[in-house]
Amino acid sequence: MTAQQPTTAPRMPVAVVGLGPMGIVLAETCLRGGHPLTVWNRTAARADDLVARGARRAGSVAEAVAAAEVVIVCLKDYDAMYAAFGDTTRAAGSGRPGPLVVNLNSGTPQEAREAVEWAASRGFGYLDGAIMVPPPLVGSPDAVFLYSGPREHFDTYTQALETLGSPRYLGPDPGLAVLYNTALLEMMYATMNGWLHAAALVGSAGVAAADFAELAHGWFTPAVLSPASFRADAPDLDRAEYPGDLGTLHMNLNAIEHILRTSREVGVPDDQPRLMKEIAERAIAAGYGEQNYYAIFETFRT
Ligand SMILES: NC(=O)c1ccc[n+]([C@@H]2O[C@H](COP(=O)([O-])OP(=O)(O)OC[C@H]3O[C@@H](n4cnc5c(N)ncnc54)[C@H](OP(=O)(O)O)[C@@H]3O)[C@@H](O)[C@H]2O)c1
């Protein structure tokens, strides 16, 4: 089944705990997907619109938990989840297992692992997850949701999880979803900062970002990161093989120094190229100067 496909199959009762910008869209998506929906938010008024459209308002997290088989938690962080749940436990004598708590807030892998014990002590199943798209994409087949934790939870509740987007199961270690999430976000911020600093560099000569964009994107995607080269080069990282025959780290340091000197010359902040230079110099000091740029990975990995 793809996300949002109409179906006549009975839908699992779902609760959404947390109605910030993301939680509201998750709840709307569950409603559209036909799930009987219960919602709870610390600031209760945020549920008004959902209630007008058919959701049931829970007066407490305990009430939301008792009403659902899947409790989607989308709060600011793990501490907010603990605060919101207070001493809520699985409803005694409910005669059914669970519910499954699916926690979609961001955090650290250790926080996710600790949450498993917290959930087990309350009688909840637990899957940790991460949302890899902004709210407008939730519910579309392009909406990637990452999950980690017990495989049987993922398999049992796949139908409900598919309502939100395309679920990807990463493995039994509950910390994996937030670890992937932070790794992908790091890629996003590093790439965006590169683009913004580059736009500022050409902007120093009066070039509009809009004029630079087409050339920048057209160059970046095949020359630096094409889908084929990205996948083809990744195994070199696993093998720790960085042949420098097409370009060495020394050569790349030279290019980075030009970015640094140009930034200073045109009055653009130089902290980003300074950091890139420090990283390259550290790898050269560790003996990787005649290998290619990817050898920097050796100074990053644990
Ligand atoms: N928005 C996005 O684009 C996006 C994308 C991907 C992932 N995410 C993740 O989704 C999660 C939620 O994000 P968001 O954008 O909806 O907004 P947010 O500002 O991160 O979280 C807001 C929600 O947290 C609640 N909250 C905060 N502290 C609380 C506490 N101590 N006790 C109870 N509730 C508390 C708020 O309740 P009140 O309404 O009462 O303040 C509200 O429901 C975050 O972890 C975020 O990283 C967001």
C-alpha cells in the first residue's frame, strides 16, 4: 500500500501526542487515512481544529494511550516526552498488548536507547523514529520516515506507519533512527552552508544568487556529487582506500587556501574555510597528503 491510498480495511486506532507544526500534520494525515484518532497536546487549544474535523480530544496522555493501539509521539525532545507522560502506564486490564509508542522527536542515540527501558517499565512497546521531511510532505510517498527497534513492532504496525509516508526500517538498535537523522541533517547543513558561503563569495562581485544558482547546481551535481559517483565511491571509505592518482589532499589544501584567501580579500567571513583548512591539515599531518580528499574520513571515523 502506498501512503494515503484509500482503503476499506479497518484502520488502527491511533493517538498523536504533541501538536506542534509537525504533530498537527501527522494528526491530519492520520485522520485523512481513516484512522480513529485521539489527540493530546499540553496547550489543549491546538487540538481544536482537529477535533472539529473528527478527532477525539484526550484530557490526559493516559486517556490518549488507553484509546489507541499506536501512540505517535511528536514533541520537542525526549525530556518533553517524559514530562508529558508523567506517570502514565499501560491501562491495566485492557486485555490487549501495548500500545506501541512510536517516538518521532529528534535527539541522540543514547536518549533513544534509554527511552526503550522507560517504555518497557510502563508496559509499552517502543519504536524510535525520525521524520526526514518538512510538514507539507508528510503523507506523500516521498515522505521518508526512519524507524529502529524491534522488527516485530515495525512489521505489526506497518499499515499505520505507511499512512504517514514511506517507512524505512533500519535495524533493532533503537538508536539508529536518530543517528541516521543527525547524520543526514549534518550533510544538509554542511551542504547548505557551502552553497550560502559560495553565493556570498560571488555576491561580493555583485552577482545575484539567482544568477549563480543555475551554474552552481549544474556543476555541483555531476562534478561533485552525482548519484552514480556517490554510491561508487562509498565502498572506498569502507575499504580505507584513497588512491591519490587523480588528485591529492595536498592539491585540495591548496584549493581550500584559495577559498580562505579570497574570503579575506573580498570581506566574506572566513570561519568556514578556516575550519576546512584545519581539517585538511590534520589529515595531512596524519600522513594522508598523497592520498585523495576522501582520506579525511580516516580522521573523522571512530
Ligand atoms: N517541523 C519540522 O519541520 C520537523 C521536521 C522533522 C522533524 N521534526 C521533529 O519533530 C518534533 C516536533 O517538532 P515541531 O516542529 O512540531 O515543534 P517543536 O517546537 O519541536 O515541538 C512542539 C511540541 O512540543 C511540545 N512540548 C514542548 N515541551 C513540552 C513539555 N515540556 N511538555 C509537554 N509538551 C511539550 C509542545 O507543546 P505546546 O504546544 O504546549 O507548546 C508542542 O506540542 C521535533 O523533535 C522536531 O525535531 C520537525
